[in-house]
Amino acid sequence: MNEKPTIAARAGSALGHGVSTAAHGTREAIRKNPKANRVYRTTVGVVGGTTVALGVVLIPLPGPGSLVAIGGLALLGTEFETAKKASGKANALARKALAAANEKRKRRAAQRADADDTALTEKFPETDHAQRVGR
């Protein structure tokens, strides 16, 4: 497998680094001005808090409500240490839930495959069905 990044990947990485550096510089300039800093932190708080609230409201509905809430926490975490800690815990919990769901999906697929093999073996006992389907 070729490990060398493509030109597009290198360009995207360079662009991302440039944007990140520019954003960091802009944020440092805002921090130097107390009034601008207060306005910025208030804006982040309002937008992040609204996003978290919207995500919590959307949780019972089908769709990505919990992901919206986690995204709001991440946004708040850019300016507030408590939100950063809560976001880290929420991300860890989401990763754990994803791993559990993937494991359950694998177990179900294995059970279905075993059930299919059993049904085929009962119907056609003279054939090795597991070998025929590539297992």
C-alpha cells in the first residue's frame, strides 16, 4: 500500500494548518482586548449553549440529537474549561457506546450466519455449506 500522501492531501493539510494558525492569531488578538474578549466568550457561550439545548431537545426524536449536543459541548469547550472536561467525558462515553454497538452487530451477524448454516445443513445434509459460502 502506498503511504505517500497525495498532492491534494498535502494541500489540504497545508491549508488546514494555515487556517488554524490564522484562527489562533485572531483569537490571541481578541484576548488582548478585554471588551472584545468578553463579547467573543459571550457569543461562544450563547451559540454553544443553544446548540447543546437543541441537541437535548432532539435526543428523543430520530436523528443525531446526541451528536448535536456533543458538538455544542465541544464548541463551549473552546472557551470554557468545565465544558471541555464534560465534552471529553461525553466523547469517551460515545466511543464506548459505539464500540458496544459494533460488537453487538458482529455477534448478531455471526448468529445469523450460524442459523443460516444450520438451516441449510438440515435441508441439505450432504453438502458442506460453510465451505460453499466461503467461511
